Amino acid sequence: MPSLEELAAKASACTRCRLAEGRTNVVFGTGDPAAELMLVGEGPGAEEDRRGLPFVGRSGQLLDRLLLEELGWTRERCYIANVTKCRPPNNRDPLPDEVEACSPYLEEQLAIVDPKVVVTLGNFAARLLLRTGEGVTRLRGRAYPFRRGVLVPTFHPAAALRGGGVIVAQMRADLVRAKAALAAPAPPQASPAGKAGARPDAGSGPSFDPIDARGTSRPEPGRLRG
Ligand code: SF4
């Protein structure tokens, strides 16, 4: 298995998809390489593209604040990455072939860091890692068996910046759910380490939830930016 540094070096020269054409920097990921908590967003925004780091704009500031207030953690204690490592032009959504081309990097990051808890931020990461077409509004409110622990879907902080207090409150509840999962024993149904995915039925079947199983019927917020 390569190290994160080796993988980052490989990604820095990657031209597997068209997003290579418009990028300033490849935004590979950052944080503790042995983190128990990994956060996965969508793709770099303008500030992230400029600086080569994930979640360093307004969304990142909100994420940092919520992590500190709900878990007492700074971002350095987590590992943070995105589904796509290069910025989609004009902040558009990443296209399916771009997600597919880039997903091996995320799978290798998951295998190397091997976090106990993964928090997905927005639709794209949750759909990719849970292998489902459901949106985050329906997926959130539960924790799903994933690798050696669980995956907790929540909104992207950009959606919280647009959507206001209700979305922020739901993100807080999801982070509390992640905190409980970090403290809980790993669920017996967890997939073997090294397999970067949830069980195939994880998006629709019974889920492991260390806290509760509240869902929501709130309408999907607008397009999510990562
Ligand atoms: S988005 Fe991913 S697959 Fe596409 S060029 Fe960038 S690193 Fe390579």
C-alpha cells in the first residue's frame, strides 16, 4: 500500500479526467494520517483550488467551528478529503465519469487512514461511499456500517451557509452522532478493513445507529459545493 505522500505525489500529476485542465492545484487531502475521524466533501472550491487545501473557505470555517463546538476537535485531529481532487469549472457538480475517475484516490485514502468514523458532507460523498442514489436529506439521521466502523452522512457546510439555522442544527446533531460512534465499540457488521465501501444494502437496509434513527422529510437544499 502506498503512503499518503506517495499517493498525493501521484495525484499531483494526474490527468485521468478533464478536471485536470482547469485546476490550479490538486487538493489531495490533509490532516492526521492515522485519524479516527475522516471527513469527505465533494470537490475543491475556488479558495481550495488556489491554496491546494480542502475546506479553507467559508464552508471550512463553519466546519471548523462545528467540529470544535460539538466534538471539541480541531481539524488537525481529523483527516479531510474530497470526492474529486480537482475543482470543477464554475463550481458545477462533478460529473459521474469524473467521480469515477477520481474515486480510486479516495478509496486508497480510506484504506491508508482507516478511520473508525467517516462523516460525509453533502450528496456526492454519501452517494459514492454508500453506493446509493439517495440524497443526503434522506440519508442523514442515521449511522451506517462502513469498513471497521460507521459512516455518518450530513449536509455540506455550504448548504448550511445557504440554508441557515435548521441545517446547522442538523449538522450539529450529525456531529454528535459521529462523536458517539467514535466512543462506541465498532459494530459487528462492519466490512473488513481494506474494502472501501459500505455493505451493498447499507443505503436501504437496516443500519447501525448508536444514538437514534431520526430521519427528516425536509426538502433537499440546493446543489452542494465541496
Ligand atoms: S479530479 Fe481526480 S481523476 Fe480528475 S484529474 Fe484531478 S486527480 Fe485526476
